[in-house]
Amino acid sequence: MNELKPEDVFAINPGIRWAGLATNRGKIIFSKMRSGVKSITPETDDLLLLELRAQYIMEMTQQVAQWAGPVDYVAICYDKFTELTVIRKDTYLVLTVERNVAAQELPKIADSIRKLGS
């Protein structure tokens, strides 16, 4: 299996601002802003998201998954961007997407992420 790179993620959709990949134990593999895009959040917050918050959110979804089925993705819509978390085997990929990316595009982005490197 090829190692996933931030550029692979950015190629999925031009509205993807930032991408981060971490293990399900919070070990950061990468955290990168798309070239030419100004970050809205400080880098320390991006790292905290990968190390703790995303892991916590995904673990909480597993509580319901036993009845509702596996989680496809988690999207959180903020005023300035949408945050998307996708589980990939023993890792999760978190990205931020411009708010002008239509909500119906999010499942397509999540599906494309799961197919990367498989």
C-alpha cells in the first residue's frame, strides 16, 4: 500500500484547505495546509485536533455504531470552514474544507479519501 501524502488529499477537491493524518492512538503522521491558503487556526490547535479531539470524537461515534452501523464520516460545520473526519483502517484523516463546498460533496470527498492508497 502506498503511503498517503497531503498532496493526494488536496487533489481530491480544490476546496480542501488543510489535511492531517494520525493513527487511532493520536500519533501524527502529517499536518499540512494547502499551498497558498492562509490558516484560520493556530498550528497548535491543528495538532491538538489530530492528537486528541478527532480521536475522542471518533471513539464517541463507536458507542452508537453497534446499533447504527459503522461511521462513514463526521462533519462539523463552523462559520469559516467545515471539518471532516474519515476513518481509514487504523488511522483517521481530518481535513478542513471551504464553506462554499456543497454539503452533498462531503460524502464524495470521504469516499475518495478511503480509496486513496488502497
